[in-house]
Amino acid sequence: MKSPVIKHSIILNGHKTSVSLEDQFWDGLREIAARDNVAVSALVERIDHGRSSHNLSSAIRVFVLAHFRARTGQQNLPGDRSNRNVSA
């Protein structure tokens, strides 16, 4: 059975690292990078510099979710227990 989590190698701050995300998050990340006219690795660096305590994969998921929430004007999803704003 194929795992829904896909590991990709990227260059982050000049070093090769691996990030594991579901296909849908990779697709969202690529879409955001293309829209911003930046490389995926540059976008991941921006996410990495802006994160506080999440691991990188979680920080990317939160970033992608926040980006698409902002595009749809949706502030909170059902079951969202966080009251903090995450900017994309």
C-alpha cells in the first residue's frame, strides 16, 4: 500500500534536507510558490524562518492551510481550537 506521505529532498539554508508531506500539501506548496514566482525551496526557507515551535513539516502544513483559508476568506475551520492568527 502506497503511503500518502511523500518525502522530498530540498535545499534549505544551503543544506540538503528531507521534508515529508502528503501530496495535497506538496501541490498546495507548489501552487503558492508559483503564484509568488519563487522556488519551492525559497518558500520553505521563508516558512522555516517564520516558524516558532512546529517541526518543519507541520509548519508547512499550517502555512498552506492558512494561505488557502485566507484566499477563501475563511477564518476558522470546524474543530479549530487555536485563536491565533497565522499569516500566509
